[in-house]
Amino acid sequence: MADTKILLESGTNEIEIMQFTINDELYGINVAKVREIMMADKVKPIPHSHNAVEGIFKPREILLTVVDLPKYLTKQECEKHPRDLFIVTNFNKMHIAFRVHSVVGISRISWTDIQKPDKTITHGEEGVATGIAQCGDNLVTILDFEKIVAEIAPETGIQVEEITKMGKRSKRQEKIVLAEDSILLTKMIMDSLAKAGYTNVINFNNGKEAWDYLTTAKKNNTLDESADLIITDIEMPEMDGHHLTKLVKSDEEMKGIPLIIFSSLINSEMRIKGKQLGADEQLSKPEIGHLVEVMDTLLERR
């Protein structure tokens, strides 16, 4: 899956969505997260695991945890079919297989064609759907696989305790621009940065909002006091982090602002892409302590 053309392009603000079904409902996953698709196989159960975890299997060199996605989404036992598939994913430095009923195909769309679900759907809280994509005539629910895994195994997510281990730190005055669409992750990142002394953080829900803020500051000649460092996710509706990086690093007045890509998608292919776009650093999402260390270094250099 890593050989798909889009991974070799830079800053196009496009995404390839793999569509799959569960009980005839269409769902989607970013192709960049997909390592391979396999026929479902026999799984070894693991005692005392989360009820949505089927168990483990080892098709080749990597031991995979298998998540029963139909059971996770419906909260009830679903019949397993001989033609079920495993979507083997790679994100946050983890390999996890998700059981699905079928794979429909791949659609390449713009991030502007993806919208956040209305909060009334999830009672005002962030749900498991990270976006709704218009793929041709179909509406596809893009699932937040990071949130699913973090709910099943909280220890795999961002650990605020990493900052506590760094000891007492002085309060920092630098203005940090954060582009992150996840409500849950935004809170965890901002809490962690506050513990590290970075209390002057302004958050935007996607790259477009962050870019609008930066261009307004540039127009008003207030860029110096508006952004000392930028942290951006990759996957965001409206404008993704790669396109934001491309815009910032192509602008003569902004290109000197340190920019960190902080994403679950960081792997060897994505590192090449981010480097081509001019990102100063690229870190995987769980590494919150490393993020603070890198921020300290980049700001000191500046």
C-alpha cells in the first residue's frame, strides 16, 4: 500500500480513502495507514483483553493484534464470515489488524471534501468518526483509528506523565500555533505543553484555520508576535498538515518559523514527504516528551 502514487507527491491537499463495509455500511481509512489487506484467518484468543480484541495471529514476521471492528462499532457480537478481511494498519509505530466485511475500493479526494460530523450526532462529544467524506455518490464515514486503539489500550496514546518526569520547568512566553482537529488529542497536547511551561498556545481545528491566522498576522505586520513555532497534524479536514507545511515554507516571511509535523502517520515514506516540504522535524504522536525537547531546541536555535 505504501507504493500508492499520492505518497510520492507533496502538499496536494488530497487523500486516498480506502472504502470498506461493516454490515453493508460504508466506512473509510486513510490509505497511508494501510500496510496490506489479508483474508481473515484463525486468531489466538488472549485472556482478559478488551472485548473488541479478538486476539493475536502471526502471518509472517510480525505478531498482530486483531480488533473485531464490527463488534467495536455495534457493541455486540457479530457473525464472522469466511470472506471477512483483515485490514493491517501501521500508525503510531504499531501494526494492528482490523476485521471488516469487505473492501470496496480506493477514492482520491480533496481534504475540502471531508467535513467533521455535527456535534449533535455524538451528544456534543467527539465520536469515533473523524470525518464524513463525499466519495462520488457515496457518503463515507472516516473512522478515527487512533481513538479506537487509545480506547482499547490507553497506554498506547499520549502520556502526560512523560512531561512530569522532565522535572520542574520554567514558564515560556513563545507563541505556539497548534493545528489539530481531534478534540481529545488537542486537550492532551495542550495539557502536556502547559505542564512543560508552554502556556501560550493557540489551537486551530485544521490547516486552513491556522493558515488564515498566519496570513492575517502577516497582513497586519504582527507575524513576529503571532507565531514562534508551529505544530501540525497531517490528517485534518479542509487543509491537511502537509499542505499547510508547503504554504508556510514557501512563504518568504513565514519560512523561518520552526514547524513540527506531529502525526500518527510518521514512517519512512512520510518522512521523505515532510522533508521535501521543508518541515523542521517530524514526530510520531505518542512521543509527547520528545516533542517538548524538540520544541526547546528549535526555539533556542531561532
